[in-house]
Amino acid sequence: MFNKDMLNKLQAMKQQADESKDRMEALEVSEEAGGGLVRVVLNGNRKILSVEINAELNTLEKEDLEDLLVVAISKAMNKVNEINEKEVMSSAQSLFPGM
């Protein structure tokens, strides 16, 4: 069913996927909202590593804080998604030249 060439390609794809996952795990993306009032850090695998609130909680309205968190997380997630897309395209091009 599989010839040796296809098996080698599948093994190379798995190895490249594992290496890509490791690179994304080590990558950290930081974004902020509200002029630095809220800062979030995600890794390249979309895991939230930290959330910082750089204001006294009694000075912020609950809804404002929630909005700032959504903005910061969304910005970081968009950046991580762009990086992941580039990583996938790079991996695909190295396995399938001419893409």
C-alpha cells in the first residue's frame, strides 16, 4: 500500500510537525490593551502564559476590565494565528517545493 518513498515523506512530515510544535511552544507573544493597563502573554500553541493587570482594581469598572482583557487576548491570538499560518506554509513548502 505504501512504498518506501511515501513512508519516508510521512516520517519527514511527522518530524517537521513535532519540531514546529516545539518551536511554537517556546514562542511567546505579548499584547496589551488600555495603554498597558492589561497585558497578556500567549505561547505559539495558543496557551495563555500570563495575564497582568497594571492598575488598582478599585479604579476600573468590571465591564471595562473585561473589555480590556478581551482586546488584549484577541490581539495576542491574532498575532499567534498569523505566526502559525506562516509556520504551516513554511513547513508545507519545504516538504512540497513549488507550493
